[in-house]
Amino acid sequence: MSKASNKRSVEVVVISDVHLGTRGCHAKELLKYMKSIQPEKVILNGDIIDIWQFKKSYFPKAHMQVIKQIASWMTKGVKIYYVTGNHDEMLRKFVGFKMGSLKIVNKVVLKLDGSKVWFFHGDVFDVTMQHSKWLAKLGANGYDLLILLNRFVNHISEKLGRGKISLSKRIKNSVKSAVKFINDFETVAADIAIMNEYDYVVCGHIHQPEMRKITNAKGSVMYLNSGDWIENLTALEYSEGAWSIYKYEDVHYLEDSLQITSDQEYNNKELFAKLVAEFKLMELTKN
């Protein structure tokens, strides 16, 4: 699947909530997926780079390789929209900025086979984000610790032959307020989309992959969420007039099919130098 001749053609791929720069990010798995497809358009729907976490100076080479793969798509002319999210909100200062085929935006509206599709991250609906950013950041740090604990638990669980479990999913599903938040988020997104006569609304932010029709008194809309690359390892794909949720599985890929470097970490200075060098190389390749 990973060889160039075997890459799957995808008209639109939506990837969100990768959180590069955090220990919960499954960068190697994402990289395998990215190298297995040949997209025409890419929607990076927020929280791709976790700028909140930069002060921790954690950025392994595998995370850098994800950025290099995005740059590779750019050199090939793949249309890329980087939609800003809350963890990379610093980029909102640069909305409208273009580099090659990449553009930084707050939202995107595309016409796909006659349907109007609205893409945005979704943090605008999060009251915690709007009014108590310190509390949201505290919650993000707690989430990181939970993901690390989950990896340890899964290591033990797999040794006992019981398979993987998701602690965060169990907590979300068992806490009524979390379930209500997700339902409210989806309902609000759908209501606004219906009001603006969109056929589809595509979000990220809540790390909950979903694809379902939502109806209110004024009409209906297809609500889609791309999930995340922390625990669900999902993306959205559009091809031949239909949307689908892609779910990563190790069995889809050969371990020796990709060269992924070891998890050496970059500090902030090294990371900045690498990014500058990468995009300079990209410009040279274009010219």
C-alpha cells in the first residue's frame, strides 16, 4: 500500500487534532497513512501542531516527518487548507497567508459535486475556550497525562491478552456532562449549517469521529467529524461523491514499508531551524 504505484487516490482528506509536539500524538501511524494516499485536496482542520505545548520542548523526528510530508504534498501542488484551531490559535494572526498551495484560514467552504461543504475546527462553540482559557489548558495537560497512563494500561492489557482500551472514551461515555457537551456541540454546528443552507458541516475539536444526518425544524444537514490522532486515529475521506471515516489499523501497513527515524527530540531552536530549512528546500524544489 505504501509504494507510490499503490497509493489510494482520494479527492479530499480531512485530518484534525493531531497535536504534534505532545506525547499522546501517534505521528508514526499518521505518517504511514499520509504516505499511503494521493489526495487532491487536504483540509488540516485545526490542532495539527500543539503550540500550547511548545514550551515543553518535545518534538520527536517522527513529528517533524509529518510536517515534511505536508511540505511534500505542497511541492506536488496538492491544495492544502490549514484551518486554525485552539491549540494552534497563534496561526490566526496569519489567516490569509499563502505559501505555494497551502493557505491558512479560519474556515473553508467547498462545492463538492453540487453540495456546499463547510469546514471549521469547532472551538468557537466551546464556552471553556472562550471564557476560561487557563482552565482549558489545565484540562489539556490532564488529558496528556491520561493518554500516557492509557498507554501503560494498554501495554499491560495486551500482555494479558485483553486488547486495548480507551480510558478517556470510558470517562467521556460515563460522565453525563461530557456526553451532553458532545451532543450540544453537534447540534449547534448542525443548526448553524442548516441556517446557512450548507449540505455538510465538517468539524474537529471534540476528538469524536462521527458521520450522521441531523434534522431540526428548518431542515437537515450531514454532520461529520474527523476525530483525532491521539486515541481514535481517524480521518475523513471524500471520493466518488461519498464521505467515509478512515480508521487506522496496523495490519494495513508493512512495518518495513516506511523509513521512520527514531524518536530523537528537537528543542525549540533546532525545530525552528529544521522548519525554515524544510520550507526553503520546498521553495527551491518548486523553482
